[in-house]
Amino acid sequence: MLTIATANVNGIRAAYKKGMGAWVESRRPDVLLLQEVRAPDEMVGEFLPPGEWDLAHEACEIKGRAGVAIASRLPMSAIRIGLATGVPVDTGRWVEADLELPAVDGGAPRTLTVVSAYIHSGQAGTPKMDEKYAFLDHVTARLGELAEAGGLTVVAGDLNIAHRNVDIKNWKGNLKSAGFLPEERAYLDRWFDDLGWTDLGRRLGGDGPGPYTWWSWRGQAFDNDAGWRIDYQLTTPDLTDAAVSIEVDRAAAWDERWSDHAPLVATYDL
């Protein structure tokens, strides 16, 4: 069994101060896909040290912003950093790695491709939204390439888009909000319906509403479970077939959270 966890950590240094390290030790994921790392390479290595983890990290050029990382207990055979988009928001938002899986029954070695992705939230009616759509176009192109290649692939992270009404508690009040605009949701339709990716959180997580993965720090959002499901694990058909379970590691209480996102953890029979 292989456990893959994705989490927007809202700054790895702050997350470890709030208890992320204890969660990692308890959960013991084989692969960690992190977003909003907000740290240079050397700091990421302090929390996820070489020898215990193989690391791939794309830091943001702007200090304290963005950044995505992959930490794997399996050896990495290849790393691909970023998407060649020319879109400014691309910095520190897409990293891929090929992981070496043990051979089965004396067969050939296998490869698992993992992606940690972050798509920024945007703001309806502003240039930030145009930048989001431009980046989504490049993500769509890369998802098409990965789907065509076949094999075992998971693309995971904070996509900042709730797909359906069941993916957001207050969907009626957010129909004109970034993260739930029809134009954004149409990208996910294309990924699932046309490109053949599986939304594993919905496939194995039930019909909803929820389970949500993000709650505002403000007010009583967490206590009232007024959340959004915006963190995903998207899988190719071969990996979908190997998926056993998926869980949202929601903290027991508001003050036990180490991020405003909860980790999304999937188990695969590989």
C-alpha cells in the first residue's frame, strides 16, 4: 500500500510550529505533495531532510509567496519544474516527479508520476482572473499530455476551484465568486469528461455535500463546517483502479489546525 497526501500548508515554517510535524510522524505518508510552501530550498530540507525524503521544490521568486514541493520516501528518477507558460503566476506552482515503484512478482520496474500543483484564487473581473484562466489553459495542455502518455499518474493540490454545488457549503452565495465561476468549473468538466482524469475525492468520498478541505479562519466557518472542497487528487485510469481509499484529515478542533486547509490522503494498492 502506498499513501499519498496533498496539503496547502500556508507556509511550511508556520505549519510545523502549529503541529504539522506531529501529523507527518503519525500519518507516515509515503509521498507528500505540498503547496504554498513559502520557503527557500534549504528550509524545506530542514523540515523534510534528505536521507529520509527525496525532494523536488519550485520556490517562488517573490520571498514568502507560493512554492510547491514533492517529498517522497520513494526514490525520484526524474524531476520537471514548472510549466513553460510565460504567465507570471506560474512561478512556484507546478512541479512533477517520476517515482520508482518496486517491481511486482519479478516484473519490470514501474514508474509513478506525481504532480504538486497550486492554482491561485483569482478575483472576478480583475487581471488576476485573466492570469488564472491563462494558467489553467497551460495546466489543461499538460494534463492532456500526461493523460495521453498513460501509466500511473496523480496530479494533486490546491486548485482553488469548487466543481459542483456539493463542493461548497454556501454555493448559492458564491455563484459570482472566484473559485466557483462557471468558466472555472468548465475547466474541471473538460479534465474529467474529455481528458479522462478521475476526481478521486468525489469518486471515493461519496456524493456529498463535502467532505470539504478548506475553511476560512474567520468566524465560525470551521465549527459550522462551512467549507469548500478545493483540494484534489486527480488520477489516470490505471491509478484510479489502484485507489483503495481517500480521506480528509480534518482537525478535531479549530485550534488544532496547522493550516486553513486539511490534508487529503489517498491510499493506493501498488
